[in-house]
Amino acid sequence: MPLIRPLLLTLALLATLPTEAACPAGSPLNTSAKRLLGPVEQLCDTYGGKVVLVVNTASQCGFTPQYEGLEKLHKKYGAQGFVVLGFPSDQFAGQEFDSEQEIQKFCKLNYGVSFPMFSKSDVRGSDANPLFAALIKSTDEAPMWNFYKYLIGRDGKPIEVYSSRTKPEDAKLAKAIETALAAKAP
């Protein structure tokens, strides 16, 4: 019994020590974002160590059918540590619904979207949400239209940027995801 108390004190002290972040300093994931109809999430805490495809989305765009392919990617690779993150924006021709309820309803009913979706925000310019501002800074490439895609590796660093014209079914994108998934987590 005399050893129990020192052991408990040691464990309590260890629990208060800072833990290593899942994302390295400078990772675009070192920020927070509000989930669509949900709470604010610390992206690194939730998605650090995963392969992440960040996509700026819109519900009323010619590229909107890409939701279907994004959902397929999310389901195909999800168990291996891959996630799609959708960020609705109406910066390009105002092609997104006004309310979060409308966005969520549209995505679920029309495309069965189950991957995480976040609140509508700007994805370029001085008002860009912090994740996109960091992605633009680290890749030197801002979204030119809806459904721009940023692939982030398990190490939290951007790997590649894909234009709106790159469909989720594109073989190059699938190969890049598979290569990133094969890399060791930090």
C-alpha cells in the first residue's frame, strides 16, 4: 500500500505534462473550424496523423456532382486513415445556400454525404478561413473555383493541389491518396 500513493502522484503529474502535437508546427491543420450545424473542432486534434483531402464545396455548381465521388473516396479509404473535409463557400458566383440547414439537407439527401462538413466560409482573400489561408500560404495556390482539392499527408503537410476539373475518381488522385496512406504516421 505505501507504493500506491507515490505511484498515483507520479501518474497525476505525467497526465499534466504537455503531449506531443499530432501535427508539426506550421501544419495547415493547426487551426480550428466550426462543423456544419455543430461545434468548433481543433483540426489537428481530430485529423492529425490522417491523410486529409480538403475541398471547398458549393451546392449549386456544375462541379457539385463531385460530392458523389468524394463520398466514395471517403468510404473506400476511411478505415485506412483517410478523411475528406468539406468547406462550403459561395465566393464563386454565389453558388452555395444561405443557411447551414439547407447545405446539410442538400448534401445528405442528394449525395449521402457522411464526411465532415464545416460552416460556410471564404476560402480565398483576406477573409479566408484559417485553414484555407494556411493552405494557400504553404502551397502558393488559392482555389480558383469550387471543388479545389488539397491533399494533406499524415505528417500534416500539403502534398498536392488539384483543380476543380480533377474528379474524385481521377487515377492520379487515387494513387496520391494510396501513396500517402502507405507513408508512416509521424
